[in-house]
Amino acid sequence: MTEQFTHYIATERLFDPATPLLLAVSGGLDSVVLTHLCVQAGLRVEVAHCNFGLRGAESDRDEAFVRQLAAASGLPVHVKHFDTTAYAASRQCSIQVAARELRYAWLEELRQQRGMAFIATAHHMQDNVETFWMNISKGTGMAGMHGILPRQGCLVRPLLFATREEIAAYAAANGLQHVEDSSNATDKYTRNYFRHQVLPKLEAVFPEVVKNTGATILRMREAETLYRQAIEVHRKKLVEQRGAEHFIPVLKLQKAVPLASILYELLKPFHFSPSQVQQVQDMLGSGPGKWIASPTHRLVRDRSWLIITPLEAASSAHFVIEEGQEVLLLPEEAEIRMQVLPAENTALPASANIASLDKSRLEFPLLLRRWKQGDYFYPLGMEKKKKLSRFFIDQKLSLPEKEKIWVLESRHRIVWVAGMRIDNRFKVTPSTKEIYRLQLKRGAH
């Protein structure tokens, strides 16, 4: 088995044999065999053990066993005690999730401290097969069908080639002792249920189900590589990034085949669920204005685009502009600069980002805020008021664009829809003596 072990490491290009490894060792059969194989193969390793304090004396027994195993093998050993229950309560997660988070966070911290290249865990073929069937049962995309990967970043699993029976046979042949985790006997955990109930029933009908599934996982890993390459081609054709926003052209997307899979992969980085992807697909045939939100983003069906924008906490920010103030810094790297100019011989710029107002009509302090439903103003050149919501429709603004609009108030009257139009009541006239000029600059700081 030592030969198979070194062959698997080389075939999967997991690491150079001279590379220092940090072994995650629980004291169970799998990690004991992994430790022995590493020593037999002459690898440079150190042992790390987590005591989660969940099984009382049994947890302490496991720790003592691992310390003795490391000493007998002549390996440095590192042990960490965790208050797993308190961590789970503080994070409002299950004990299993808490233990996994604590374990991998500490292992990575220790790896860096000790200057080790990789963390090695003792996952084997049965673990991989269980993961595969669990993912299939929950519903998964292509990624869930590759099971546990041999290498992910600084994490390696050099025992994935071996079945549980092969590992047990190796331990018996080499007289290796190990400890049993009593929690492995209960079926209350999903993985244990698949291990004790589901796979044995499959094996009763298909005796080679573990090895056959293992072979399927290898093929799915290769298929996923081709799949990812194809998805990236579609992503480059369909997704246009503009700052923090992403735009997908509706007409081009509708012609993409297979649409459901492509749409799923395009939206997955923005944390939309598979059921929401179907809703978005239905939105392609609807008119503009509909939207849907994931935990982190919102997707809006615009006239020609699907617009994906990060969710931002509702902003109640109000900025006060005092008389004589020269600059106001805004979120999203924007700013407004203010100056007072004599009206005589001063040209009025045509840019929508510059507001030229009759200073005598303003009452300070001015207030800058986000627009809200019900707001209205008198657009320049008009004697009749207009609701901003209607004005934005006429300007063909998308929902994300509307939400970024600022308005400037003087005594509860809107004097400028920033970056768009001033109010007719505050325009410069022949009788104006001083011009109050504001300039909106984006990406300014």
C-alpha cells in the first residue's frame, strides 16, 4: 500500500515528497494509517490534534493516544483545546459546523506558524463516495459531483485512493492500534446515516458500488474541467462588468444553449439559489422593472439587460452643506465641490453634473439626501411640477441607477436632482447677482 500511496501522490501531483506536511490526526484508524504511511514513505511531517472537549474522558483519551503515537514515530506533535459548545452557541451553528470551522482555522494558523507547505487529512474513498451520494441527494450542480478533491489550496488528501477495507487490512498487517470515536456509531448525523444505512443497502444490490462510484467521481472531475472551460467562454461573452455592477444582455442570453445551466453558473457567484435561477429565467420573457434578491445581490430586469448590483444597507444618510463650505465627500468615491461666482460675465456650463443656482434664492444650510417616493420638483424650463419617479421613467433610468440619485434641498424644496437637472425656481436669471455653483464628481477620492 505504501507504493500505491506514493504513486497516488505523484499521479495527482499533490506535493513534492520533500515538502513538509502537517498531518491532521484524530487517533482513528484512517489518520493512524496515514501517519504510518507518511513515515514509511520518508515524508517530512508533524502531527496536529484537535481536542474539541465534546466527549469528556474519551476526548482526553484520544489526545493521549495521539501524543503517544507521535512520540513513538519520532514526530513533533501539536494539540489544541477548543470550547466547541460555546463557539457553536456564539455563531448559532451546529456542533459539527463549529468543530469543522475551529479545526481548519487552527490547522491553517499552525501550518503558517510552522512553515509547513500543506495540511494533510485522512479522507479515503468511502468518505468521497458518501460525499458524492449526499450531494446527489441534496441536489447539486457539476461541482458537487466531483466529491472531495485530492487537493484544494493548501489542503491535500493523499488517502482518497484507498477503500476502508484496504486501510483496515494495512493496519492489521502492520499491527497498528487506533481509538474509536463513539459518536461515529450514531445515525443522527447525515454522513453517519449514509455510511451505516444507505451505502450498505446499495452494496447489497451492487457489491462494487464504492469502487464504481469512485471511478465515476474521477470521470466527473475531468468532465467538470471541460464544463468550466465552456462556462468561462459564455461568461466572457455575456457578462459585462461596470464598476460594482454586472450587466447581462437579455437577447444574447435568450439565445444561449443550454440556457438553464449557463444562467445557473452566471448567477452562482452572486449567491442566487437554483430555484431563483428559474425565476430569473421566467423574467426574461417579461417586461422591465421586475427584480429578485439573493443574500448579497439584487438582479433587476431592465429593458435590454439583467443588471446585478450589490445589496447595500438602506442609506438614511443626510449631508448638510453650510454656507461657505467648499467640498462635500460622498460614498462610492464621489464628491461635490461648491463655489460662489459673480453672475456678471460668468458662463453657465451645460454639463448635467454642474448646477448653477441663483444664490439669493437659497436658504442655508442646504441638505443633500437620497431621493424618495413622493419627491417632486419643477424641471428647468417648466412651470409645472413633476414627480421624480415620473421624471426618472422619462429619463429611462434603471432601478439601480435611480437608487443612486441624490437631491439637494433648500428649506424642503428640491433645487437640484444631482447630475441630472436643476429646479426651474432656482435658475440663474438676468437679475441674479451671485451664482452658487455645485459640481458633482464621481471617482474623485
